[in-house]
Amino acid sequence: MSRTELPKKLEAEIRLRVFDEKEFLKITQVSRRGGGSFKVSLRPVVVKGERHFQGEMTEDGRTQVKNFSLQAAENGLSEMLSQTGARDLHLITASGDLHVRVTKKGKVLESRSAEMARVIDAQPAHDRVKQQPLTSFDSAALLRVLGIASADGKIKASKRGKYDQVNEFLRVLESTTANKPEKTLNIVDCGCGKAYLTFAAYFYMTLVHGFEVRICGIDRRADVIASARRTAVDLDVSNHVVFIQGELESSEPEFSADLMMSLHACDTATDEALARGMEWKCRYLLCAPCCQHELHKGLKASNEMRAVLRHGILRERLADLLTDTLRAQILRILGFRVNIIEFVSSEATSRNIMLKAEFCVKPGQSGAISDYLELRDYWQVSPWLETRMSALIDKYLKRY
Ligand SMILES: C[S@@+](CC[C@H](N)C(=O)[O-])C[C@H]1O[C@@H](n2cnc3c(N)ncnc32)[C@H](O)[C@@H]1O
């Protein structure tokens, strides 16, 4: 026996408690390497109704997560137990804790808690009663890897707004696709940034709604795309969650998309996202616009509206309202049924409007065209999206 190996009897006890004790909760081992530490843990999870084990490895601040079958988990535990060097191991089950410390000199110190009867949730995490989309499945590792939750699982105060936005966006995603006949879903996330929504949507629609999901995030920033790709590897989903670094106007997902979503793509990037969604022939478009400067300067004060436009803040709000109204009208002309909703409370973000559209109407409806033209001409504006979609929309507008 090498100086830092665990006694066989102790190893056997650990294996037995991990795989045969019904109320095994978690095993964690922290070993010191060079100046840093390496932490590895294993806990039971239920994925699509089957018992699996989730492994988590953290080194140099980077956490990787992977779900294992029983066989793979047995191998993983053997690897964990065969590590050498100074380390601390902590096994938690409902009946009590076992601590093992291996010192630098190879001394193995064991300590056991008194016999306990911890009350554990009879429902595995995946089956818990739904409260919020991100609590309706076992999202602890996802939220930690994304940096939304801290190491102890608490939502960071600085990320609370994003957490709420993502949860509410997921609710809309869920209701939008509720009647989709096929259980496949190909999503493009335009202006994905750090991809909080991208990953949350993948796991939620896969684990909770049983869709086979492929998702592609697009962003022009190289740094956020590099980090999102690393996250996909760390969460072991890089076959299904992919990223393109590039401009929305020239990026092409590798699949035919059903749904385009966009959370706070800046200014006319929202229009570009809508345009791309239509060009990709997506049935569903979910778009929460961000800052919009396009119409702000262009609004000309007719006599009746001069008093409103005199005030900067009112001019800005009016420009926002008009921009989204004109966007919605353009989508209606092009065959979409459109709802404009407040998808999240204004405390989570003041940018809480969402355009929710489904392609299900015959394009070129005369009411949609006349409403659009009257509004556009009253304000004497040239919406960016109309120019962008001229190849499709001009034929309808010219009729009037
Ligand atoms: C405000 S961030 C939102 C990120 C993410 N959706 C979120 O809610 O956390 C907007 C992102 O859109 C990206 N973006 C803006 N215009 C773009 C364009 N034309 N092509 C690609 N990415 C764009 C920016 O680089 C930025 O990462």
C-alpha cells in the first residue's frame, strides 16, 4: 500500500454507501495540487425519469459538469478514490457524514458524525413541484457554471435581474411551443452575449419539456463567444449548443430554425434579428428589444404632438412605443400573429417589452397594411425594418 492510499475496508464502505445506500446525497473530495486545489464531487440526479449521477470537477475556478450512468459513476468513484496526495473527502448520506483526511505524510484520519435521520426531499430535484422554470429542474450546476449562483448555490445579488429575465423568458418560450406537434426544437439566439438564456433554454426545454433541442447562439463579440463555447464544453452539451462569432446579418446556423429569440440585442440589432428570423423561415419569433435610438431623432413634431416631443424623456418613450408598434405591424403584414407583452416585471429590467410572433396568417392583410401606413405616414418616419425587409414587403405596401 502506497503511503497515501485509502485502506481497502474504508474504500469498500464508501462504495457501498454511495451506490447501495438509498439515501446517499453527495461525496466530495478536495485535493491540493501545486498551489491550487482540485475539487470533485458526485451526487445522484434523475434525468428523464432515470437515476444518474452528476459529477462536478472544479480546478482553477473552472467547473465542469457531466451526468454519468451507474457504470460510468462507478469508474468515476474508483478514479476519485485512487487519487494520491493530501486530500479531504466528505461523504454525506441521510444517515450521517463521513470525513476522511489524508495528510501530507500519508496518515489517514477518519471521523464519523453521530447517526442521523436527515429528512431528504422524497422527490428528486427534477421532479419537484414547479415554482419557476429554473427551479423546476436540477439547475444548481448550470447556474453555478454560468456565474448566476455562487458556490453555495445562492443567486448572486448582481445577477438577480438576469435570473428573473431568463426565468420569465423561459415561461414565454414554454407557452409559445406548447402546441408544437414535433418534439424537436431548433433555436437561434441572436445577440446571445454570455449565453445565459441560450443554456437555460437548452436545459429547460430538454429536461422539463422533453424536446430534442439544438440551439445556436450568435454574437459579434469574440470574447463572449469563446467563453460560451467553454461553458458548452464544461456543461457537456457542446454537441447541441453551438455558437457563431459574427454579425447577425451574415451568420447562418447549421440547422433549419424553428424559433428565433433575442434578449436585449442593441438598437437595430433587434430589427436585424427579426429580419433574420423571417429569412430563416422561423415559425416563432421572441424578441425583447433593448435601447432603440432609431426613431428618436427622426420624430417630427406635428402641431398636435409638439407638447409631448418637447420633453426628452417623453420623446424617448414615444419613440420606443412607435418603434415597437411599427415592428409589430411589419410582422403582421408579413404573415405573423403578434402579441406585445411585458414579459418580466419592470424591477427586473425597464426593457421589459417583448414581441411574440407566430407565422400563421396569410401575408398581405389589408387591415395590417393600412394601419401600418397610416401610422408611418402620420409620423413621417422610415422604419429600419421596412427598408431591411423591402424585398418582401414592398409589393404589399405598393398596393396602397
Ligand atoms: C445587451 S447584450 C445582451 C446579451 C444577452 N442576450 C443577454 O441578455 O444577456 C447584446 C449583445 O448583442 C450583440 N450584438 C449587437 N449587435 C449585434 C450584431 N449586429 N451582430 C451580432 N451581435 C450583435 C452584442 O455584442 C451583445 O453581446
